[in-house]
Amino acid sequence: VLSSGSMPAQPKLLPAGATAIFYSKSKDVDDLGLGRADWRKVLSNFHACEIELEGRRYASVEHAFHAAKARCSNKPSVAAAFEVGGSVPRDPAKAKRAGGRAGFARLGATLNVARWDTARDAATMAALRARFGCDALFREILAACHTKQLNLLHFERGGAKSYWGGSLRKADGVQVGTTRLGRMLMELAAEAAQLAAGGGGAM
């Protein structure tokens, strides 16, 4: 019970080298030291941030991701549906549904899985870099993550089978999953920290 005039305890800051689990529905905790409790949500591809990529505009990285998938389908023209002004709404969750197997079927497309598997990493990094170039908050959070040398882990329920993310195994706390998204963000975090320090770097 708080005594009269006392303030709520501030959350403990993450220690250097900690694993920071993030996804679109992460719990808000101001433990990065930036005064933002929602910083984990900001790291998610679902965070609303209009980006431009190869002359096309998307409402989020998630939209750009599924547009890239569409270009690896038997009907690449449906990629336009994911652009700003296209038939897919601006809500990233709806972009994810539209970019799934059933969503593609409704759009009349079938994903070429082998082709996508070879293109997905480069397509995702391109979308992340587009966001990196226009979203100062994204860069600020990434720089702070790098300063603390945080291990960024995008949470996915698939566990060891997850490609973009993963989880911490309940039995022993070991990280499982390929965690490609977290690794990409850590690469960008190093660049963000360099920029913040005045060291230049690619935008």
C-alpha cells in the first residue's frame, strides 16, 4: 500500500546483455530507460509506420512483407493490394491475414514457396531499412537496445520451429527458434547506435 504522497515504484531497467522479448502485443514496461513503456510494440513489424520501398508506399513493414510474398506467387500483380490505397486495409493484422494461404487464395494467388524461401530475408531487411530511414523513434529504440547489448527475440508460439522468431524454453530458459527478425534488428541497432554517436553509416 502506498503511503500518502509516495510515488509508484519505477520498473527495474533491463540489465546489459538481457534478452528482450518483443511482439505486437507485448506488455508495456518502461524498462529501456527511454520513457516509453511501449517500446517493444514499436519494434514489431505491426507498428504503424508508412514506408516507401522501390517507389511504393506501405502502411507498415508487415504490409511490405506480404507484398514481397505476393511477388513470389503465380499472380505477382496482387502485391499492389498491400500498398497504401490498395484493397488490403491499413491494419497490419489484416495484412497478415491477407498474406496467408487463405488470404492469397481469395486474391487468386498461390505462393511459390521455394522462391519465397530464397527471397524472404532480403525482402524483409529491405522493408526494415526503409523504416529505419524514415522512423526516428525506431532508430532511437534500436540504438538504446544496442547500448545495452540486448538480445532481441521476436516471440513466436512455434518455438524451435519458428523462423522469424522463437521463444525461451520453459524447462530451462534456453532460446529456441531461428529468430531471424531479432537478428536483423540487432544488425540495424548497431547502425543506429553509430548514427546516434555521430559516426555516420547507411540510411
